[in-house]
Amino acid sequence: MTKPTNAFAQKRFDALEAVLRAIEEAPAAEDDWDEIIAKARGLMAGYHARWANSGWNATAVGVTFHLPIINPATGRRSRTFTWAGRYGGLVERRGKRFLLVFKTVGEPIEEPDSPFWQRMAVDWQSSTYCLSQLQQDRPIDGILYDVLRRPAIRPRAIPKGSSGRSDRENVGTLMEIGRQGTYFGRPLDRPQRETALDGDHRETPDLYAIRVEADTRRRPDWYFQRRIVRRGRRQLAHDEAELWQTATEIRLARHGTSHWRNSASCHKHNRPCLFLPICSGNDTPRSSRWKPVTAIHPELGDALGDTDQRRVLTHSRMQCFKLCRRKHYYRYELAVAPVDRPPNRTLSLALVLHRALAVWWARQGKGNTATWRSPCSVRN
Ligand code: SF4
């Protein structure tokens, strides 16, 4: 990174430094962790270049809520469940307040009428976040979606380049490293140069991160989009009714033990469901391959205190119920998980990026840093 020359540049420099530090400090989860971290570093460096001057102020980052579920027809609260969630934060610009939602995706996001943005227009998860603000008498003006597209490029063998070509044509080659001491224009120190030139000529994590960043600078709109989506009162009323109805159906399924299977969900996202061995009769939750889980909403950290987590609904839990009642039963009611859970690369990258985004946005507050909100408790 180039050293800053004034206070404003220093603030920007500090924000990126903090983001890269947060990425490096993320707890390692997988064998190819170096590649995931390098991808996140390259992507966030490009993100910073894209949005450093965007003019948004964050008033809260990492907002967690825990609220009663209200029957919209009677105004009564559920005696069985409460609901909870966590979202990116709250931001403002020109006197208007918006809910901040992070998304990391693997599909096109450039066109406003792409399937992704059409889905966001009806995204129930974000609607519930808006409802949580309304329930606390804090209406908002819309949702700011901050979307990053995952890089499709992987570490590669560095092309040789050619002495007959110009420096510009040799960008991203061994020839550039040997002649200029740079990779995609970014200066390399001596160990980085020597490793690249003397080794097997494959990109190290550092060089891969540089190429990811270079790619984001070449086509920022492919990687980064922000759009405001608004929710009307009518839609929110509809979504509130859906929240109540879903809670009712989960309660009835619990009492009626109607945990129906949905075999159409057994192989979603090109992965077999974790509970397939049990459902197919090849295993049982009582075997040594399964363990009880106490924190069934790990995404909420310790925000729920000593609340019985089986009595708390989150968006993930309600989606799980809609997808397959049996899966919901194993995961949230019986609360078991495989002893050896296979890693999920996509999820790991998303978690690292969301952590980095929270750090970045915390430095977009007025003054310098936004508040890290403590969780709301259930209101009586
Ligand atoms: S829990 Fe549902 S989705 Fe999972 S294997 Fe069983 S039927 Fe399929």
C-alpha cells in the first residue's frame, strides 16, 4: 500500500489496514485456508478502492436483535417463541436511515433486472430485519444491499511472458516480475520475487491476492454493487403475517410430531444433506457419529444469554423448516450435528468477508468508528 500524505488519506489507509488485519486474524478453518485468505485480501483491497469515497455513514455495525413475535391480528405475543437475528448494520446518508445488508454471491449482479436483484425485491430475510426496526419504533427508509461477487479465478501457474513483448503486454508474467520487480504493477519485495522466479512458478497466496485485486480494479462493477431496495407498508404487513404463521406452523409441527421429510431438499446446492445418513436408515442420531449441539444459533454469538435456544426462531431456522421439516427437527429440535462436519469453502469465504466488511463499515462512522451495537433484549 502507498503511504498516505494527508489526514483523509491516512484514515482511508487505516481502514484498509484494519480490514486486512481482520482477515489475517480470522480463525483458520480448512486445509486451503491460505487461498481463502488471499482471495478475501484481494477482494477487500478492490472493494476499498471502489467504495472508499462513497459518502455513507455507519451509525451501528453488526446489529443483533431479540424480540417477541406478535400476532398481527390480535397484537398478542407468542408464548412459545421469540425471534432473533443479526444484520450488517444501520447507515445514513443525507438525513435518511437505511438498513445495511451484506451479500456475497456467485452470480451476476451488474444488471438491476438480473435474477439476483429481482430476488432481493422480495427477500423475506431483509424484510424481517426491517420489521425488527419497526417493532422497536425505529422506521427506516430502505435497505442498502452491499454485494460482493466471489472471484471465479483460482491460483495459477504464472505465464512466462516474452522478451519480444512490451512491458504492458507482459503484465502478470514472470517477465514482469524479473524485469520490473512487480506483479500486475504492484511492487514485490526480494523474497516474493525470488520465490516466484525460482520455485515452481505457481502463484503464492500473496501473488494470487494481487491478481484478484487487479481483476477487481479492471471490472469493479462485475465484483461490487450497492443498491437501495425499499419495502412498502403493505409488503411488511404481509411479511409480518408470514412470520406469525411460520411460528404457528413450527409450534403445531412440534406438538403433532409432523416432521415430514422433503426428499426434494436432500441434495441442495450440490451437497448431500447432513442428515441423509439418518433419513436413509444408514445411521441413527444416537450413534457415535453424532453429537448434541447446545448453541443452535451460532451466528448470534452470546446475544441470547441463557435463553433456551429451542424457543428462538431465526431466519435460517424458519427457512430450514420451510425447506424440510425433518431437517428442522434434527437441527433445531433434537439439535444434533455430525462429529466430523465437512468444511464448506463458500461459507468460509463469506464469513471472512462479512467479518472484514464489518470492520470496514465500523470506520465509516462520523468521527471515525461506528458503534458496535450490543444486542437488544426481549421487550416486555
Ligand atoms: S432431513 Fe430432509 S433434506 Fe435432509 S436428508 Fe432428510 S429428507 Fe432429505
